[in-house]
Amino acid sequence: MKSHIFGRSTKGALPVATKGDGCYLIDADGRRYLDGSGGAAVSCLGHSNQAVRAALHAQIDQLAFAHTGFFTSDPAERLADRLIENAPAGIDRVYLVSGGSEAVEASIKLARQYFLEIGQPKRHRVIARRQSYHGNTLGALAAGGNAWRRTQFAPLLADTTHISPCYEYRDRQDGETQEAYGLRVANELETEILRLGPDTVMAFLAEPVVGATSGAVPAVPGYLKRIREICDQYGVLLILDEVMCGMGRTGKLFACTEDDVAPDMITIAKGLGAGYQPIGALLTSAAIYDAIAAGTGFFQHGHTYMGHAMAATAANAVLSEILDRDLLAHVTTQGDKLDAALKAQFGDHDNIGDIRGRGLFRGIELVADRSTKAPFDPSRGLAARIKKEAFAAGLICYPMSGTIDGQHGDHVLLAPPFIIEDAQIDELVGKLSTAIDKALAA
């Protein structure tokens, strides 16, 4: 039967997902797939959480939608309160949106308006990092540094500049400590601010643990603290993108708290709604909110479905499950087990160069030669082959190519549900091993 869906690809037909069961998705033929990546680090509670479903059933009988130009709602207010109760120091306000790209887009626009409100209109530049990804709307895509995603849209993108990522496996020099390496790459931010002119830079944007483009690459110790110092020195806002790594994925509700850093803004999404509703949020400091309140009193931005009552209800229920059931501790425990299982299976593998990450956010990087770290030829399409073989084996994972520079390198990102148990970790690693071996042999 012909489909009228305009999907991500025009090639091939996808199976029809009909049911969720814990860490598994089930298709129309009854086949079960272990969700080893949470889709794209979304389904942190699995696919059949009773508490979230019950909350949504109850809310639909009360209120589905009220436009935020006219009303607020109890679910939105409760969600904002709970996020702020657990947020890093200084974060005081929550701007609710429908996803990660919207959250990043809002952060960029708010940064610009903030500097207009406080009388610094020359500040308009964003600095980010190479091989970053911050979303697919034009502003977010411009901020991102992933060459493959940017190339065909380059004429439409704002002028953003990019410094080196914090990518220890590839870039830390022999004999260089983690701390020295972190300071070296962090100081590139100061160099770039001075090159552009300190009075023109409004924000630096980064993921505390890089997700899709590089495969769960955490910042080394001291890196983000130095970034914070530089931003403070030059009056630049620090925006941390936790759309993928936040909401418990690394074992902390906010990933940046592990680095003991408080940003001026944080973007969250994905795990906030756990897939039960589309929702994201921009969290911002009291200082930024107060500047708007003392000036025009109006943030010139907005979306129809921001603060949606059903979406906020889902997020409240998700947070209750994560915090009240102490799933953060489970993420840490199971993350350690996943890391150990990956290292036991792949630690001596000729074509696995690095195994990295935090919590239940793990990445493995594939190489043609471990000693030189040389990547595979991009024409081989290794990441796509691994994805196909894993899916055939009943495993959903997130392989990507272009790890190093947007063209070269391959990795697999893993972000299973927080409820994953030991036997499912074994299943995940076993099926992934089979998929990698088959893809390498092809």
C-alpha cells in the first residue's frame, strides 16, 4: 500500500510500530526490538510506563490546551517549579517549548534580546564548537558545527564561528594531562572572543557531553570551569545544550552539575517528555529574566504549543518517576555495568578505538587501525551497515558517520532506557557485537 508520509528517507519501507513493552518496541508482525538508544536518547522510561500514561489520561479529561497568550496552566506551573528546584544555582525561569531545536532557537534569540535590553546592541555573535549539533531550525543549525548537516543550507545560515571541541581521544597530545588539555582547548574561546571583538560576542554554546555528532564525548575535568571563567571575564552568556545529555541521562538530572558549572541558560528536551509527549524547555537565569522584565517586558518570540498542558503533564510525571523512584542512582549503576560490558566485549577489538561516556550515555568509536586511530574510508558506509545489521538482529542503536570532521570516522551511540536490567545489557552488547562483526565483514 502506498504511503503518503514524507519521511526522513524516500528509500525503503519502514516497519510499523504498534506497541511498546518496557525497553522494547514491537512492530505489526510481532517482532520485538530492544531500544538500545532510546530512539535518539528520548525514551528514558521505556515505552509502557503506567504512571505517565495514567497522568495523561487524567489530564485529557480536565484540559488539553490553552494558548499561553491568554492563560497559564497548573501542569506548566508545576513543571517549572520542579525544574527550578533541581536546577543549577542562578537558574530561575523556565520557557516551555515543544522540542530541542525550539529550545536552542529560543536561547539564541533571548541572548540577543537580553543584550539589546541592557544597552549592548553590538553583541550578536555566537561561538560554538566544531562537530557540535544543536538542532535543525536555521538558528540552531547555524550554531552547530557539524559540516555534513550544514553544507547544503550554508547560504541560509547566520555567521557563527567555531572553536575546537573537547575531544580527548583524538586531540589530547602525548604527555599532556587531561587538565592541561582541557585548559588548552578552553582557551581557544578567549582567543576567538578577542579576534571577533569582545563587545560583539553574546554567547558560547556547547553540550556538556556531546551526543549525536561524536558519540557521548564528555568534557575533561576543568574544561567547563575554564569556559565559565572566560565567559564571565568578557560578559559572554554561557548556554549549555543538554537536550540529549540532560534529564538524568548521565546520572545527573542536569549533566553540567557533574562538572560543577552553572550556565546562564540550559536547553532541555528529549528525556524531559520521555517520548510520551513532545516537549522541551529553555531554563534561564534570574538576571536575564529580570533584564527583560525591567525593559520591554516582552520576549519577542513564541510558538503556538508552548506550555501545552498535556505535554507539561507528561513531563511532570516523567520527573516524578526519575526523582521519586531514584532512577538517577539506577542510571549510574546500570551505566557502570554497561560500560564494563562494552569494555569486556570490545576492549581488545581491533576496530574499536574508544569506549566513552557517562551514565547510560555511551559511545564507541570505530577505527581501521587502533595504533594510528585511522578511520575507515567513508565510502564504506560503516555506520549505516551497523545500523542495518543491528536492526535485523532486533536492536535499535544510533550509529553515525563523520565523527571526526563531518566526513571521516564512525561511532555508535547508546542511550537505553533508565529501567534497563542486567539481562538486557547483555542482550544489547551481544547483538551490537554481532552487528559490528557482520558490518565489518561485508
